[in-house]
Amino acid sequence: CNYSLSTSSLTFSASGGQLSVNVSTSALCTWSTSDNATWLSTLPANFIGSGAVVVTAQANTGPERTATVTIAGRTVNVTQRSGCVFQVNPTD
């Protein structure tokens, strides 16, 4: 089976949320998803034929972070923006 994805990278804001990746393939082809970070999840874990994967990122309160998601044997690079807030207070 041949698989193609709608994107090879995803970028989340610090607040997290959900983004989708579309998978195109033949009707009887099976595929699965996995991730390598505790702050990410993917659904569905297994699928047959073309479909969409929802990637969910938890909120980030630290520095920018990166991970990968594997969908149908293809790697999708994931970046989440920094949740750090800096405040500058001038002194006299």
C-alpha cells in the first residue's frame, strides 16, 4: 500500500489543542499511529483506508518543545510554542 499525508509538520500554540492530518491510501490498506511524547496523543490508533488523524497537544507552560508522530509509517514533526511568560520591570 502507498500512503500520503496532508502535512509533514504541525505547530501548536502554547495553549495546545487539536490539529488534523489526512491520510490518503487505498480502501483496504491498514495503518496505525504512534507518538513519542507524553504531552501528545493521536486518534485513531488504527485505521483502514483513507481517513483523518487527530493529534492533541496538552498546554505548555515551559520552553518550546518538539516531538514526532508516526502516521502510516511516515514521520510528522511536531512543535509546540513556548508557554513561558517574561516580564521586564525597569528599575530607577
